Amino acid sequence: MTEPLSFEKSRSALPPPRLPQAGVQTDAQLPEEHRRRRPPALPRLSEAEIMRHYSRLASMNYSISEQFYPLGSCTMKYNPVANEEAARLPGFAGLHPYQDEETAQGALELMWRLERALCSVVGVDRITLQPAAGAHAEWTALRMIQAYHRARGEDRTEVIVPDAAHGTNPASAVLCGFKVVEVRSGADGRVDTADLEAKLSNRVAALMLTNPNTLGLFEREIAEMAEMVHATGAKLYYDGANLNALMGVCRPGDMGFDAVHLNLHKTFTTPHGGGGPGAGPVGVKTDLVPFLPRPTVECDDGAFRLDHDRPQSIGRVRSFYGNFGMLVRAFTYVLAMGGDGLTQASRDAILAANYLRHRLEGVLDLPHEGPCMHEFVASARNLGPHGIKALDVAKGLLERGYYAPTVYFPLIVPEAVMIEPTETESRATLDAFADTVQAIVELARRSPEDLRAEPRSLPVGRLDEVAAARNPVLRWRPNGRDATASSPHEPVRSDTVNDRG
Amino acid sequence: MPYLVHSTEDREAMLEALGVATMDDLLVDIPPHLRVDGIDLEPGLSEFETMARVRALAGRNRVFEDRLWFRGGGVYQRFVPAAVSAVTSKPEFYTAYTPYQPEASQGTLQAIFEFQTLIAELTAMDVANASLYDGATALAEAAMMAVVETGRRHVVVAGCLHPEYADVLRCYGDGRGFDLRVGLEHVGSDTAAIVYQQPSFLGLLEDAAGLTELAHRHGALGIACVDPISLGMLAPPGEQGADIAVGEGQQLGLAASYGGPHVGFIACRKELMRRLPGRLVGEGHDDLGRRGFVLTLTAREQHIRRARATSNICTNHSLCALAASVYLTYMGPDGLRQVAEVSYQRAHALAERLAAIPGFELPFPDRQFLNEFPVRMFHVEHHLARLRAAGILGGLPVGPMFPDRPDLEDVAIFCCTEVNDPAALDLLVEVLTASAASVNTRSGAR
């Protein structure tokens, strides 16, 4: 099944939608030199055609509303529908960010309360809700740490990240002007503390860690590592990708982390939206509070206000106050769950991961000792002799109605298959998934060429990604460069190719 | 407990399968002194009680009627076709993950490919990416592209840039190692880019072609920060020599939502394509020759290149980009032009009427504008309070945002769109006329 592009379905003769007329008197006219010469070649479709187009596209997606997403390090849990209703309330959705504070007291109170609730979960003193996503949050935290060191007259130039870290960690460090130093993982999958000792110096601004780490293992020596880092004057940064294991179990703040980021689109059920919007609040201990992005939300005698007067602030990391609509969703979730519910959620997530891990023993390789926390990394290297790779297992799962686990990450495990079931999948789903992995492994042994040909029943099969990257086609062109288009193009009205050489 | 799925029996059966007695047996790697027992938060609520609390908070915000919004400053009230939320509230879109597995994500991938094309067409640039967080961070990403491309470390701002965008640029620059200089007198051989907002934060049109030419004369890039609706009628950055175009897409079908989530876009000349931050969707084919869409040129990105990536961006604003795509597809080229023209005409009619009120004036009468414009009105806070009392969200007072610009003291910027019907304009003028009369009676016209 394929669906033509909206541009390919466009009908040039279609009249525009009915829109308001100006209904005012003025002689003003935009001077010719400012006028657009050629109209943009936007499609012209009726509303009925638009709705059908996007309904067909929707049917070509897997989503958490229909499929199980055992996607390691992504925490794809159920997105409560009440959250959506909350975010759409006119009292939130219809609020201009530059309304006077006295007309936005409910919004400010929500942010203030959410900040305090999240502080309780992770054990920090203050939180900024401004960052838009996890990577943005990492960068925001590093900017604060950088500003902290600079305020002390220290020019620290290095950031240490584990070899198992997510790619955004080193990328965020570089974006802050730091040099990245990698620390090794030991044979047990945890940070090699001897290597960490060797990499630490007074040039180091921060160590970026997640705990549980990307292998789903708790860093047992976290308190010792924190001590080592702090002894050199560096700060410890917590990547919140794996916070779903820890709510009500233990707190990054107690482990010695100075800055802690959270992904509301993971742990706090705001939907992923096909790749965002998310939200990435960052919590800090007292030392770093002066450097928080401005404005912060403050409460004086029951009146809420934005505090812009923060002289040591790193400034703004984006416009306005964050992805407010996502904050509403997360706040709604926190209210519904409460302290007891969040605690049970983490415990259930850990239980589900261990149960699924147990079910896959002997099916896939499990290179690290359990128990795991909320996720685990298996390896498909046991299928190597049959010419089967982790990617083939992933595609086999897609064929059978499951989204694929995260594959080839972390980089330190060959043929990695990283699985995170979350707390919102039933035992029946976990069992059915384990049975399916087993069936795929059996197929891999019996007739690997059949597995390598999957998926067969999805809208497309495996795409030639190398060819796509070698000769990138990143947009539709009015003059129809696309050979596969079957519908006639409208007459060329626009030549917007900007060949300036 | 809401949203949890296991019965006590399920939990016990799973523990038993694992051969352990209690949950604590699974937590043995956590040092005991780090363990906590629960969270210091009140217990969970029923959905009814949860929503009652949330509604009570929403009720403490004042919502102004759509047609009585005359405040912009980066976030605008526009007509949003019902098709937009009908599409974005499809769970197949909003609960999907980043489309890393193309066979199971063709809906999202094709929608992004269409978004990239729509933005490239709108800006008249060669290529656009899959989206960024917002207009401000899009501008910062563009500045970083220019810094890397030119190997220079100064970015010059021409005209009046949104002060929050300038703050964000500074914050990125402080980390990445470039600085921001305001004013064309700073342009020189060490300039990486000239950045301009078109129309400016005040709503005024800049000489975009002149600015990009100046940038190129100094070996710098021209970066345009544009209003996407304006491009229905206004010369787009690609026609004016810009190398990178960015902007905020909130007006393309997204609610104001107290400032987010909205969506940033970035487009550039094809020579700069490999410096683009974030995700790009390209066309590909499977072994049966069927066309499909796939994330491509990933060698720029953090998950492949790690420390050598063009940016750290990972999660972007895909669902907001989808909203923008539905909006632009609904409007088509003629609808978009009409929205821009109606906004233009109403704003000009309003500006003429406001300028006629005793004590009010247009501070930059020789400058062109589109649908947002500055008005000098002494006792600006008094007038805005009168408007508020009449249920009108009046113009944005910009004086406090620019303490170094005495010429903006007592200035508010007003905007008009297709939602401000003629009766709304009449009401605004009536209230301000009365307000001005009361001030003039008290203190005499200044």
C-alpha cells in the first residue's frame, strides 16, 4: 500500500478554501519590491481529500495505541487520554505567553506545582521546565555547569561520557564547546572506576551518567564515583533517559548528582508525537540554582510570578517558558498517579523487564548478569552462524505486529537488541512477545533467507538506505523529478529552485 | 491504580517465574543507603478528581476571546481549520515513536517529507529539515551552521530581533564560542552571518536583499528569520539571497498554549544541506521498486557521529510539523495569500485609525509593515488596562523589553489577523479613543 504525496494529488483548478474577507477600508498596498514574485507550490486539495490522505498515512504507522513498543531507552508507555483532554482545555491552550501574570495564575501555579513534584521524585532543589527535549536538557545542564565553573574563575574544558552513552551526550558537550573524553565500561557492563580515576582531572567540568546505565544495570558504585568526581571539583550530570526505573525506589539527587534531566515524554507519559514535541526539565542542587535559565516561576504569598531578575542565569534556552502543553499533560499524570502510583509504576517496570529477560534466556544471548532494572540488552550474535543480524530480528518483529526493540545501541554490545517493556504492558503481552521472538529465532535457524526478506506485509519492504543517502531526494519538485509518481502533476506554476552556485 | 495493568496475582506469578520472593530481590544492586520508600507526594486521584483539579487551574487563567487578541510578539491567534486537530489527534500519529523503523513508520515519514517540501516551497529555499523546537532555537542552529561553515565567530544582528531570540542566540553562543553583535557597524571580515528578522520584532520590513548582499560582500552568510504566513504575499528569503531561512511555525495551525509546544523550521541552499541539524527524510525504494521514505543523511546526526555531529538535536517537534503541514495543505497557495492579505489590510486600516486618536502616533511612519505595527501611546499601561477591562488583549508593550531604546518607551505593538473581524477593530478603537480622552483630560496631550 502506498499513498501519493499531497503534491501529486493537487488539482490546480480547485478553488481556495473560503476564508474571511478583510471588510475594512484602506488604501495601503504592499510595494512591489516586497511582493512575492512566484507563489509557493503548495498543494490544492479539498478538505475531504486532505482527511483521506492523512487517514491513509496514519494507517501506515505503528503506534503505542495499537502496538507494543519494546524500545529500549525510549520508555514507550501508554499515553493516558485524559492528559490530552487536559492540554486542550481552553484555559491552557488559549493562553498567550505574554498575557499579564495576573491573568495566567493557573498556568504559573501548574508549573510551580509540577516543579515541586518533580523535585520530590528526583531529589533536587530547583527545576527549570524550559528545555524542549532530552538533548536540549543535556545541553542546558552543561551550560549551567559551564557557567558555574566560569563564575569560580575556572576554565574547565572537558566532559567525560561513558562509551555506552547515548549519542546526544557527546554531541551536547561539543555544542557547549567541551572536549569529550570517553570512559570505558568494564566487563560487567558498568563504568570502569579505575579508568574514570585516570580520566578525571581539574580540566574536567562534568561526568555525564545515566543510572541505571544504558545496559539497564544499576551503577553500584555510584556514590563512590560521585565522591571521585566532586573531589576534583567537577559536577555530576544525570541523564534521565532511564528514570522510569527509579521513581520511589531511589533518587539521583541522593546519589550525588548535581544536575538531573527528565524526559516528560518518557517517564511522565506525554506522547512521542512521531518524534516530539517532548519536554526535558532539568533539576539542580543549590550550587547550580543561580545559573538556571530565566525566567523561573516563584510564589509569593499565594501569588505566582515569573522571575526574570536572575543575574547569573545562563539566559534563555528557547522562547517563552517551555513546552507548556506537555507540562500540562505530565502534571495531569502526576496527579492521577500520586506518589504511590509512580512508585508502583517503577517497580512494575523493573518486574516486567526482568520477567521478559527471563523469558528470553536461551533464545537470545544475554551478555550481562541480572537482575536488570527497567530494561536489558540482549544480543543477536548467537544467530550470526545463520547469517542473521539484530536488524533481521527487528524486521521479523515488525512483520509480526510488534515495533522493534532498539538495535545496535549501546555500541559496546555487538548485535545489541535493547528491550524495555515498561509498566503498562500486561503479562499476556510480554508472553506473546517472548513467544514471537522465539519463533523468529527458530525461523532464523530453519530458513534464514525467509527472515532476511521480511517484512513482507507492511506498506514497504526494507528500503535501500545507502542509495537514499547517496543521492538524497529530500523534497518533491514541481517539475516531477520523481519517476515513481503515477498521478499527473499540475502545471508548473513555480520555479523556486535556487541555483545560486 | 490508574494506567497500571498488573493484578497482585500477576506480580506474584512473575516473581515466582523469576525464582525470587519479593521485589526487593530485584533491587539488590542498589546500595541500601540510597533506597527510598516511596515519594513525598500525595496519593493518586481518580480521573474525575484529577480533571477537576486540572480544570480548576485552567479556570484561574483568563482566556480572551479569539477575535479580541491584538497581541502578537511571536505568538498569534489565527483561524485553525478543524482538519488540523482532527489529524493531529489521531493516535497513530501522536502516540508513534520517532520513525527509526521505516517499514512501520511510513505515515510519519511521508508527512515529514511533505513538511520539508512545504517549508522549502514557502521559503523558496532548496531543502528544509524535519523540524526544530521553535523559532528561537532554529535561529541558534542556523547561526551555528554559519559559524562552522565560515570558521568565523561573530554573528551580527540587523534590525530589531525578537529579544527572546537574541537571548537564546547569546546562550548558545556562550557555549559554542561565538558572540552576538547588534548593528550593521559590526559587519566585517570576521562576521559569520548577518541575521535579520523579516518582518522585524516590531513588525517593520527590512531591506532583506540589501542585507544578504552585504553579508555576501563580506564572505558571511545571510540568515533570515521569517513569518511563515507572511510568505503568502511577501518576497521569500530564497528570492532575496538568504543562505538559511528559519522561523516559528506556531501560526500554522498551533494553539498559543502559553508559548509551546510550537515548531521551528530551518531551510537552506543545497550547498549547506550537509550542515543542517537534526532529522532529514528522504525518498528511497525497496527491492520491489516501491517508493518509501526513510531518515537519511544520518551521518550528520548525534546517534551516528556522536561528538562530531552537526547538532545534538534528537527529539524534534514532529507532531507540530504535522499540524503545520495540514494547515498549509488546507490553505494552498491562494488561501495562504488571502490570510496574509486580509491580515495586512486590517492591520493597515487599524493603524490609520489608531494614529488618528489624539495622543497616539505611529513611531516609524516611513517604514512598511504587514500585520503587526508599533504604536506610541503615552500612558501605555493605562490604555492596556482599559482594554483588558473591556475583554481585549491589547498590544504588547515593548518598552521594558528594550531598556536601551528610549524611542520604544510607551510603544506597544499591535497585530491583526483574519480572526479580528471589523467589529472587533471598532471596539478596540472605541475603547482606546475613550481611554485617550480620559488621559488627555487629566494630563493634557503630550
